[in-house]
Amino acid sequence: MKGVISVFPSEEFHIQTTRSWDFLGLRQSIKRDQIIETDLVIGVIDIRIWPESESFNDKGLGPIPKKWRGVCAGGGNFSCNNKIIGARFYGDGDVSARYSFGHRTHTASTAGGREVEDVSFYGFAKGTARGGVPSSRIAAYKICGDIDNGRCSGDAILAAFDDAISDGVDVITVSLGPEHASDFLNDPIAIGSFHAMEKGILTTQAAGNFGPIPSSVCSGAPWLVSVAATSIDRQFIDKVILGNGKTFVGKSINITPSNGKKIPIAVRNAQACLAGGNASPEMCDCIDENMVKGKLVLCGSRNGKDLAYANGAIGSIHNVTKSQLGASFVTPRPSLNLKTNDFVHIQSYTNSNISVPGVEILAAYSPLASPSYDIIDKRQVKYTINSGTSTSCPHVAGVVAYVKSFHPDWSPAAIKSAIMTTTKPVKGHYDDLAGEFAYGSGNINPQQAIHPGLVYDITKQDYVQMLCDYDINYPAMVIPVHKHFNVKIHRTVTNVGFLNSTYKTTLIHHNSKIKISVEPKLLSFKSLHEKKSFVVTVIGEAKSNHTVFSSSLIWSDGTYNVKSPIIVQRLSR
């Protein structure tokens, strides 16, 4: 067929959050180039947006950038301004880019929302809400159906990428992904972001919320930034007080105080499951309304709370895994997430009375949407708290825009390298997953990312050769091996620091079972944009399948520290 390069099935994708910017070091007083920032356009590919949010006001913003080639085609009752300068929607039956569901409103305001003072979610996270680059412009591309369980079609995603590139965006953020990673040749986000990379546009994508376990990342294309989620230095907690006086503390966003009232617990026999079915009483998959109405329900996971609430439960207590314990979520009724030991203790508690007193990001939301996504939740809010990689992804988009405002001539690969090699270590990571293999390069550091010293640059041709099994000049070194291995990795760095500088290598070993060497050990530069190459040799033995070794390589000239993770993973045979 003329003009057709490839045909592949249109897969369904799923949507995957203000203390966070201060935590990352991007404070309100940070050095900025306001003139360049106002010319930057962040393309948000997601579900619909609420344009009236105060986070999208255009007070003080000048005219729309002359480079902008897009349109405001948001449909009925949708108006753009000098902040939201473009809008499009896709899919059969859709008539507008506006919608009550708050997901894109939250992600867009996180990436580039204006500064709005004195906002909170019922007093939680009170402060100034803002995006990473508050003076930037936003273009909204609605590609998901009306909630539709959060499903978004691949053909709409690819169409949105084409339009965003043609419209003239500078950064694209996509807070969605497939349930499982797919081949680059059949992944519309990988394909769309590749075309964006060709035009100098870097894409950030949510890595998915299925980790942290091996093979759980749903976005692995090297020409985009795959974003995981971590917690920040703030927690929302509450406590459960048993009748015997014992207290257990867990994660909660609870706005309903009990005023000391004792509330009965519904557990075990409160569930009525059909014999032979797959529903589990411990998980609250099946609920007897007569047994839970007016009570707190103990659920073995967070998934059973909706059924419990629908049957009259006034609250819930959940047993969550270690990885889930880090995040609180908005719920329509009081809820508490507890670690397993505490949850089991409450399960074994015989006196069924309880007193319930009164990676969590505040951002703009649609006032017509339920803050908990639950039909029984009738609250209306302008700002809410959310967690997950959908929320972390626009943070990186904001950082990309921030770096680009200082280095508009840098390639997408150079910007990505600057962000990856200047990260901070993640504290409290999962040791059983070998450090960087679990959380990536680390927590982003926007202030350092504009001064990386060295960058690993990559061209379009390099990416094409990678698809043919050639190595790529990537800032991280991920090495698949068999039992015995002796591998050489070739890399080239470009000087973007000082004119005359010498970098010395340092290796940080997390495991003594491998030997790593670097040649040469010194890299001397006499000019900017000069390139130097080096070779990393990794030797060792991985005795069991799926063994993971984690190390780091650091190039330092005394001012800049350029860090690259080295991950060695044994393949199963």
C-alpha cells in the first residue's frame, strides 16, 4: 500500500504527582531563563484535561510562541489561552478534549503548571502547587476514551505523536503504557517517540506500576526516558488504636476523624463467597452486606475496598506489600495501609472494636471528577494527591524542559544523558533487586543536570544499528551474560564542561564476584564538544540463573561527577 511503512495491531494502553519539586532541588528561587521557558511547549498525551484549572491560567504570559503550528481543536466548550495553547482529541464518539476525569489535568500541571499558592487536599500537602517549568506552554492531546477503564488505543497514540511533532512541541510526556513490554516495532509509543527523537524532541514515559520485579518495566526504548516512581521526604500517616490500647501506624490520606468513637471490625465470616469460585474472602472479593455495613473491613489487598464500600463499609484496613507501603491513595472512606505483621496482629485480635482517628503528590484536578475514582465518592476538589509512575513521568518532562531552556541545541540523547548521569542515589532501595537494576540511574537532580560535564550522545543512525544488535552509546551499561563472561563495552563521551579538563575514573563495586576495569583511566579534553572514547571490561561468573550484579562507573574532574550504572544479569538458558 502506497505510503504505508508497517501495519501492526492497535494494542490497548493504560494510564499509569508539592513538595516534590523542592525535594528534587528545583526550588521556586532556582535560576531560570524566563524568556526561553515561555517559548517551550510541553505536549501531554493522555486523557482529557480541565482547562479552567488555576494551574493553567495565563496571567503574565506573553503571546503564543511564533514557532507554534498547532490548533485549538478541543471540541465543544473547550477554549485555549496563552498557557494551554493547543488541544486535540482522537477516537470514535469523542467530541471534546475536556473531561471530568482528572488524570491529564494532574500530569499536565505537574510538568508545567503555573504557581498557585495555598492549595491542598483537605489540608493535606498544603502549599504552592507548581510545575517544573511554570512559564512553559502546554499542548493537550486526548487519546483515551471516556475513562473506559483507563484504556487508550495504540492508533490514537501514534496519531497524537504525529500531530505533536508537527505542531512544534519541545517535550512530550506520556503517562501510560501497555500491561507488558512489547517489541519496539509494534509499540506505538516506541515508534512515535522515535519519530519525535528524529525531530529533536525527547519523550518521557511512565515505566508502569507493576514493579519492582524483573521484566516489569513496560517502556524500554532507549530513545525515550522511562520513568519509575519513588517516595519523597514527606509521608501521610494515620494510626489504628485497638481496644486493648495497642497502636499501629500506617499510610493513609484520611479526612474523616472518628472523634474517639469505637468502630467494629468485619473480618473472616463477614464475607460470603460462592463455593468453588475464585473469589477470596481474605481479599474482600465477595462481601455480605449484612455483615459489613457500618463496620471497618480487613482486606488482604487494596483491591477489595471498592466492593466493601459499595456494601456499606465505613472504612477499610489493607495488608500491602513492601513496595506498595510507600504510597497512600485517596479513598472515598477512611482507609489504612499496614505492613503484613501489623495486619496479621489485627486479624488475630479478638476484641472487635477499633478507634480510627482522623509517593503522594498534590497537583491540579478536575472538580467534576471523583478524587478516588470511585462512583460513591461525590467530593469535588480542585487539587488532589496521586501516586505512581503516571505522576513521576511529568516530573521528568518538566526537568527535560528545564534542561532544554539552558541548552536548546542539545540532542534528546544529550539531555537524557545529562539527567541520567547526574542523579542522586535512591535511599532504602530493594537490596534483593541489586540496586540500580530496581530503580534505574537514581533520583533526578535538575540543578546538576544543566551542568553534567560530559554527555553520552547518540544519533538516529546509532539507534537504527542498535535494532540490528549493535551496541549503543548509552549512559548506562546493561550486560546480559551466561555463566562465565568476559565482556567489553565501548563508550564515547562529549565534553560540555570546561575547555581544559581531565576526568579520572572511579569504580564502585556492589559485588566482589565480578572484576571491572576501564581503559584509559584518564580522559583529557582541550576544547568543548571534544569526544573521547573508553572501554569497560567486565569479567566474572554468575553461578545461578537471573543473578544480578550492580556497580557504578564515575568520571570526575573534581567539579563534575558523571555516573553510569553497570548492571550484569545472567540469562536463563
